[in-house]
Amino acid sequence: MKAKAKNTRRRVAPVTEGSGNVFVDLGLPNPEQELIKAQLALQIYTILKSSGMTQVESAKILGVQQPQVSLLMRNRAGNFSVGRLM
């Protein structure tokens, strides 16, 4: 029995250049606000991660509950307002 030859044709997916804001590209409501929230959450994550503090310690300093720190550490900033993240 002969082995089948592999299909060497490559499929090329269409590419669309993004706007620079993935939330605009996805058609989500309030895309500018969502981008700001994502950027703030990333900065908070970076600072908390580099601090070496536990989530409980971080929560005390930030004045929030530990589960809220956990959400931020898992990039779940959707429930936070821009003002609260600032």
C-alpha cells in the first residue's frame, strides 16, 4: 500500500489591519474606556507581581478585598471602573 503524499498547498487567511484598539475592532461598547481599563489593569498587575507581596497584603494596601486583587491578577478588570483602577 502506498503512502499518500502530503498536501503542500498552504491556506492563507485574510488579514485585516487593526485599528490599534482591539475593543474597537471587536465592536464592543465603550472601546476607549475598555482599552484604558486594560492598560491600567496591566500596570497594576506588573506592580503587584514585582512587589512580591501576597494578595492579602496587596489588598490591605489597596483598600480592597483579596478576591478583588485576585481578579486583577487574572486580568479580570471588567467589573472595575476606570476611576476605581486609578
